[in-house]
Amino acid sequence: MKKIFLAVALMTSSTLFAQTFQLGAKAGVNISNYSGTNFQTNSMIGFHVGGFINLKFGDVFSVQPEAVFSTQGAQYENAGTKSNLKVSYLNVPVMAKLDFGSVYIEAGPQVGFKTGESAAIPNQSINNFAKNLDLSAAAGIGYHSKSGLGIGARYITGISKVGDFNKTTTIDPDFKNSVVQLSVFFTLFNNK
């Protein structure tokens, strides 16, 4: 009897779970800069691409962990010379989402793992420009159609500092990421 009960419970829970999740892929544009800098920066255009799973808890609330490769940073300007301060991350946001029909809002923490960097600053000797770990908070809004196609906008503000170098005569490393993401995404298993 216990085996039958266990088998029925497993089948029921897997059936319920199968009806309450979506797999998705996303890609889009990043408009990034650094906040809290003591030097002149301009926004830089980058991109992001990744995947996610949306775990639904009822019709309104869901949790969406993601894995997203993202290029971000800023353009440094000094005496008419411009240089890109670019860092690539594997970002792992975990977003809490509220769905209002096809429109949603979301917010949550994000952890970024540095995968690469490029910092060419004239007359500066900065090695290992960025820290290996970046902590951020994110919030966004979007539209998700019943067919699975959607668009979203998200703002990501850094909590931890980006710079991993000693203060130079012109650059203090105590600055944070600031990113606007515009995404297009598609989901499978759209049984809402």
C-alpha cells in the first residue's frame, strides 16, 4: 500500500510540476555605465544572451532563475582620449515575478561571475581591472504573450564595487555597475 501511495504521489507531483514551469531563452542589448565614479565615463553598448526556467506558484507569482552571459562596462574619457572598460560576466539573477495577464513586473538579486575583461587606459598601469564577483539588484517590467514570445526591460544596479586595483592618481576603484537591459525572449511549455 505504501508503494502504491508513493507511486501516485510521485506521478501527481511530477504532473503538477510539469504544468507549472516554463523553459526560456533570451537575448538583447545592454546599455551600461559605472555609477559612483570619480572619473568621466560614457555609456557603452553591449549584449546579453542566456536561458531561464520560470517556476510558477499559482497564476500570479513565479520565481525565475537565469543564467545569462553579459558584456557591460563603460567608456572612459580623459583629455579627449576614449577607452573601453569592458567586463564580461556570467550573471545568475533570481527574479520574483508578478504576472498581471500578459504584463509582468519582477525584482530580485543577481550574482555575476567575471569571465573576461578589457581595460586599456592610457598612462595607467591597471592589471586585473575588475573583481571576479559582482553583486547586484535588479527590477524590471515586460510583456509575455500566450504564444511564448515576449519583451522585457530591466535595470540592474551594482551593490558591490567593480574595481579590483589600487587607487591611482586619476581613478578610484570604488564604482559600481549600472545596466539597462532590453530583451526579447521565448518560452516553451506555456500552459498558463
